[in-house]
Amino acid sequence: MSASLVSAAYLLSCILFILSIRGLASPETARKGNLLGIAGMSVAVGITFFSPEIKDIYWILLAILIGGLIGTTSAFKVKMTSLPQMVAAFNGLGGLSSVFISLAEITSGSQAYTTTSISLFIGAVAFSGSVIAFAKLQGLISAKAVVFPFQHLINAFLGLSVIGLCVAFSLSGNINLFYILTALAILLGFLLILPIGGADMPVVISVLNAYSGWAAVGIGFSLGNVLLIIVGAIVGASGTILSYIMCKAMNRSLANVMFGGFGNEKKAHDNETENQKTAKFGSPEDAAFIMENAAKVIIVPGYGMAVAQAQHVLKEMAFDLHERYGVEVKFAIHPVAGRMPGHMNVLLAEANVPYEDVFELDDINREFATADVAYVIGANDITNPLAKTDSSSPIYGMPVLDVEKAKTVFFVKRSLGSGYSGVKNPLFYADNTIMLYGDAKEVTEKIVSALEK
């Protein structure tokens, strides 16, 4: 096959990837975006087989078959609540592939020392960082920030050492330096993500996604593969932009997220608030009565909804309120709700909640003051007013949903426990708050039963 035809196919693949990302920007076009991405990857993989550098095609087909079976099985088995872990795993595997390709290139005699060492550096950090992110999200290790003595000093030393090794290897080509670089870069990835608390995982996942993309760019330059360069740049740039958007939504800098050790604080005033006041609790029947007599209800989904898989019954509750009682129902989505960007949007889309009923923070926040009910299902940090009032709180400055301005606030939670940030929510004890204790799905099912009587 001619080089011009291969280049044309690569260009088509890149166009499909760009259209895919554009489609993924909206829930309405996300399915189409996924299909375009699949088509783009199919073209890229298919045309690569015609490259003159490709040999031992049967081993490649075997690897694709094994990987495809693992990926397909995982996709069917993974629950919606585990999607963040799956994304973290994909980021890690992308980084690991860059590490293996870099090692293969250098051991086979490649002279592209600079690009290969940079690719290995970024890929190794993406891999080991994703391992920690996966372990935190999966509950294999504590989701809280793991802060250790001289944390910043050690990380700074490792970072400078890795950069120095990249320079030294680029100048000398000493393969022993390359192996040391690999080990230190992997260690740096572990130590960078360990001090980050679970509340920052959406940002971390975005950053690691960007890392895997930039690592692919380096590999593309090493191999002289234009497609890898373009696609890697698309992934790296989109991940970087998404990280910026997430940080802006949390009113924090990326440096603060990656190096701040956020999530390990627990404030004394939380216990004081708990001791001074008693949270009121009600029943699902009480909630149903108040909501069916309301004019406007705003639903705020959080990670607890994802854990309980309550999105379908929540949609049923919203439908009953609107169709049976004429209540205006809207969904309020915080940018960092859940454990990955767009987590709540994905779950609500799965339940076929109309897109026009789902609003982002900036579009819905002012409406809480005119709402009769705010129904908060499994959310905590994203509604915590301490983010606006307590400068000593680790979530201070993060924009939150103003649910406290609604006439009545229902919190569906298993307990009065704190969120992923480790900060308890004083709103639980507010005069207009009623706690509904229990599993989010079971509580909402009882509300639906009461509404349908």
C-alpha cells in the first residue's frame, strides 16, 4: 500500500477522533461521539497492518484478541459506580504502554534518546499515579490524603532527579541511566498521588488522562508516527483543558490539587456543631407529602446516588411529581459531583432523564432561593456552606450548590458522616433541613410509592 494512502487513512482517523471528542461534549451527542471514536480507532488499527514496519502479524492479532476479550468482559461486568476506577485503569494502561514502547525502542538501538526518555517519564508517572487513583477509588487503600514527613521535599528531589536523568541519558545514551529513570519515574507517580484525597479524584483522573496523551506524543516522535503524535496531542490537550475547567469549578489551582495533600483535615468545629444541635429526621412519606404540594423541586444527585444505583427510581420520582402533581422538577449538577468528570450526567442519561431538565451549577444556583424543596441524594461536599464561610476548611473557596436557600432541604444519607473531604456538613443541622436516613434507592422508592397512592 502506498505511503500516500496510509497518510490519507491516518488523516481520516484523526478527523474522526476530533469529531468524536466534539460529540462527547454533550450527553445528547455522546453516543454518536463514541461511535465516531470507534470508527476512527478501527481505521487507525486496520491501516497500520499495511505498514512495511509491521512484522509477525499473528502475534499482533493474538495480542489484540486477548486485549479485546479482557476489555469486552470488563466493560460488560463493570458497574456504573465503578466507571471512575475503569477510567483510571485505562489511563494507567496507556501510560504503561508508553513505558514498554520506550524500553523496546531503546533496547532495540533507537537513537531518539530525548523524546523516548520524556515519553517514558510521563508514561511512568501516568501508570503508577493511576494505580494509586484506582486503589483509592476502589477502596483498596484509604481515600484520604496520605501525608508523610518531608513529602514535598522528597517529591521535589525525585522530580529534579528524573529531569536530570532525562538530560544525562539524552547526552550519553547510557542504558543503565534509562533503567534508573524508569524506576524513579514510577516511584514519583506513586508519591505524587498518595497525598491527594478522594475529593480531588475527578481532577486527578483528568490530569492522568492528559499525561497518557502527552506520553503518546513522545512515542509518536520516537517512532516517526504522525497519527500517534496527533491523537496523543488531542488526548493531552483535551485532558489538560478538562483539568483546568475542573480546577476552576473548585476554585483551586492545579498545583494546589497535585501538591497540597487535600482531604486529610478534620476540623474540631465539626464536632462542636454536632454537639450543639440535633439533626431532624423524617420519613419518606413526609417527604412525599411536602414535595407533592410544592411548586418547584430541585434534585441534587451525588456519589451516594451512584453507589445505590438510584438514578432510575429518581427519574420515576421526578416524572410522578411533574405528571401527577404539576410540580416543576429540575436536576442540579455540580462539576465535581461523583468520582470523575460528568459522572452524574452519565448516570442520569442512563436513566433517560431529559437533557433539558439537567442544569449545571452556574445555571441553576440562583433558583434554589425560589425552590420549595431541594432533594439532595447522596451528596455532601458540593452542598457544604463551609466552602463559603470557613477559610480554615479544606474546601474553602470551592463553589457549592446553594441548597440551603430552598424552603425545605431533604438530605438522603445513611448517616451524618462527612464527605470525601473529611469535613462534616453543618447544613444537616439547619432548621429547614430534614434528614432521610437509609439507602438512597430504597428511600426514593418509598417516596415514589407514597406519591403513587
